[in-house]
Amino acid sequence: MSELSAAAQRAVAAALEAGAGEAEAYASRDSGREVRVHGGEVESLTAATQSGIGVRAWIGHRVGYAYGTDLSDSGVAAIAARAAEAADVADEDEFAAPPEPA
């Protein structure tokens, strides 16, 4: 299992432990490169990669969302807790519900 998949599974479990009735997580990894050229000469070359995880949590018909880039156990737990806390204080929305299973 990849680091991102494991983080997503930990996030769902942490959101449920934080009080969410339902939760989902997605993980992303983005890479980018930048090349600066001046007068036909390469001035700089930069590469960056960023990973993150988003958590959506439902408490009844209230939904909360949080995103972060700290994939450590404590970081993922904090992201999940923020999503559950956001759901806890959100307004009721009769249409706020997790997706139906396929």
C-alpha cells in the first residue's frame, strides 16, 4: 500500500473516532518543474513535489472539510479532527450526505 493510500485510510478512521458518522478522504501528489531561460541560457531549474490529504466528514446532515500536507500520524489525525469539528458546527443541509455505494 502506498504512503498516500495508508494516510487516507488513517484519516477516515481518525474522522470517525473524532465523532463523524461518515467520512471520506482523498490524497494527492503534485509535481512541477520550472525552467528559466534568458538569452538562450538556462538560468535556473526548479522541481517541487507536494503531497496532501483532504477529509470530508458528515455528522447527520452537516458536512465539514479539511485539507493538509502533514502526512505523519499526528498530522493526519489533526486534519481529520478539523473536518469533524467543522461538520459539528456546520448548518444542517438536507442534501448533505455521503455518496451512495456503487
